[in-house]
Amino acid sequence: MSELVFPEGFLWGAATSAYQVEGSPLADGAGVSNWHRFSHTPRMTHNGDTGDIACDHYRRWEQDLDLMAGLGLQSYRFSISWSRIFPDGTGRINQPGLDFYQRLVDGLLARGITPNATLYHWDLPAALDDRGGWLNPDVAHWFTEYATTVFRALDDRVPMWSTLNEPWVVMHAGYMAGEHAPGHRSTWEAPRVSHNLLRAHASAVRAYRAEGRGRIGLVVNLEPKYAASGRPEDVAAQARAEAYMNRQYLDPVFLGRYPDELRDLLGEAWPAHADEEAEAESLREPIDWLGINYYTRAVTRDEPGDLPVREGRVRQERHTHTEMGWEVYPPALTDVLVWVRDRYGDVPLYITENGAAFYDPPVAEEDVVEDPLRVAYYRDHLRAVREAIRRGVDVRGYYAWSLLDNFEWSAGYAKRFGLVHVDHQTQRRTPKRSARFYADVIRGNGAALGPG
Ligand code: GBH
């Protein structure tokens, strides 16, 4: 490739997820999801915000597809709501739920936009939560039933699939830290949840080999860990943090084993995990692509007693932080892509999420929201992706997070990640400067990033 542009065929897109944008969670026969229930539980989200309306995408999807086409997006990564299709989690299929995604996919194809569908982006049917959710070993079977139904309905038009979005967050935020549905805080549950997530993933991939003709993968959140010093204690802390977040899922998927460090991390909860450890080899199931969600890095030091719920993270005061409090550190994106290639080999990689929440000024007369920090964030991270490609890493595409300002889970509507501003009172959409910048980048296949 020439100096500035990305390889031919590099796929440029943006991402959202069902509960964060759709709204109308109970429309047309849909069942209650864990997130509907969680967000309606007092004090679980900022301001008591819920996904009842969100971006009203369930009703405004056509307008949103036109918005995507206007930006020149080549692909759209969205997720499917399990409880729209199986209101009870298993058994009875709700056809209107499937119809929504059929219309969405047809609308994408009509505009020349490649659909990339995620089966699970954190909204579990509440009926399954009542049966233990990700703690119940049957979840692998429930998930495969759901996945197979969706493959049969959409695989003739959807060439790219992923099973789970960020299993680490499902486990950590949902069952360890209590910040996401179902809000548990249990070191004992965590390894069982991880294992069931991986079993469900592997089982759905096997089902796809029988049913599907496209490509299926997994999406993980990766956050490179750097030791705060060369002290052996800090180096060991780095290894634990890396094992917990970055290797806990990828080692089983690619190498067929759990990282040894989990033993130190989970202490007494780990022996209970012996059966799972013995089964790890069966989790190794070849995938066609790997999705990486990258937002920040961590500098870690040894802090006894703090693990595993919080690693000893050292805040880098001299660097910019986003509204989420996450350090902006683009070189780590290059590092993590090189790390994945070196550790796990040459699987096609996609950045399935990357972006930032910053404070946005009110919508001005000129119909554009000025968001210089977000423009810089995208520019610098896309340069970091380009650098990884220069170093020979097989990165095939990039999805900005997110198309729209949306329901940021427990942070509600207070944090804005969109390329497009959404007024949550009127549902008016206004492209930000970053949307225009990203459209320019796409048009020139990266040339607008300039050197660097
Ligand atoms: C993604 O997860 C989600 O897939 C998406 O739905 C969400 O809207 C988006 O990010 C923005 O939040 O607090 O300093 O310890 C994000 C995964 C994992 C990224 C934890 C930040 C913690 C940094 N996150 N990580 S810190």
C-alpha cells in the first residue's frame, strides 16, 4: 500500500447495539430483557435512565440507514435482541421480531452497506436470567437455539457474524462488579460465567458451520497492560491484569487453555473451576475473524487486596482522559494488534469498536456539532491502526463506536460517543465534525489522515 492509504478492500463502518439504540423494548411481542429490568430497578443507572426510547431506532431505522449512506459507511455493525425473537428465551419464536431485522438488513443491502450482526450485546431474555442466566450451563444450548434460528432467517443476506460482544464485560460488570445486569458481586460466580460464555460461543460457531455460508467470529475488549515499573511485583501485576482481561477468553479460543494467572487472581474461587479447566480444550473452535474493541490502556502496579475486582491501575495524569475517565493513548492500539498477531497467529482482525465520550457543545445554527477532541481521537487511533498494518498485521476493517449518541449502559444518556449528535428530547440527529471527518477518511481510504 502507498504511504497514506489503507489496503484495498479495507472495510469502513460504524457500530451500535440493540438495547442502546432501538427503544420500544416490548414492541410487537418482544419479551422483557435483563437490561430492561435492570434499568427499571431504582439506582442502577445514572438518573434512572432506561432504554425505553433510546434513539428510537426501532421506529426511525430508515432515516438512520440514510444517515449511514450519507456518511459513506461501507458496513454497519449492529446487534440482535434475543428477547425480540424468543420472548421466553427459548421455545416460541416471535416472528415480528425477526421481521424487524429482515427489514433492517434489506435496507442496508439496498444502500450498499454490508451488515455485520452481533448475536449477543448484553441483553439477555429476563426469563433466562430467572433460570440463572450465564450461570446455568444450559445457556450454551439456549444460545445455540437462538443463534440457529437467526442464522436460518438472515444468513443468506448477512455475510459477517459474531457470537458475543465482550465476554469479559458480561462476566466482570455483570457478575463480579455488579455494575451491569444482573448486578451480582461474586468472585465465585465469575469463572463459571466465563466458562459458560465460552461454551455458548463455541457451540454457536459449530452450529454456524452446519448452517451458515458467511464468516463468524468473536468480539473481545482488549486493553493493553503496561507494568508501572520494572519491579518484579509490578511485572507480576501486569501479567495478572493481562490474563484477567485480555487472555481469559482468547487463550481458550485459540490455545485451548485458561491462563495460569487466573489461579492467583481468583484465589479460593479457582479450585471450584477445576472441571472447567479440564474442559478448556473443547472451547478451541476455529473462528473466521476476531473483532477487537479498543478504548484505552492500563498502567498497572501491585496493589495487594485490590484484585481481582480492581487492578492496581496508575492514572497517567499528564495524558488526556475522556469523559468516561479513560486515558487517551493511541500507540497502545498498534501494540495490541501486534500482540494479538504474535500470540495467536494470523487470524483476520477487525476493530469492531473504537471511539470516545467527550463533552459536546449544544447544537449550533450551522447544523454541525464541533467536537475537536473526538476528531483528534479518531485521527490518532486510525493512524495507529495504519501503523499496525505497516508492521504486517492483517487488519481488515474498522468500526467507529458509535454511529449515534446512545444509552451508555449504567451511565445512561450522560455520556455521548456518537459521530452523530442525538437530541434525546426531539430525536433530532445532527452530524458532528467527527462524522464529516470520518466520511472524508472513508472517501479517500485513509488519505485524509495525513502522514503520522
Ligand atoms: C464497549 O465496552 C461496549 O461494547 C459498548 O456497548 C459501550 O457503549 C462502549 O464500550 C462504551 O463504553 O474504567 O479505566 O478501568 C467498553 C469496554 C471495558 C472499556 C473496561 C473500558 C475500563 C477502563 N470497557 N474499560 S477503566
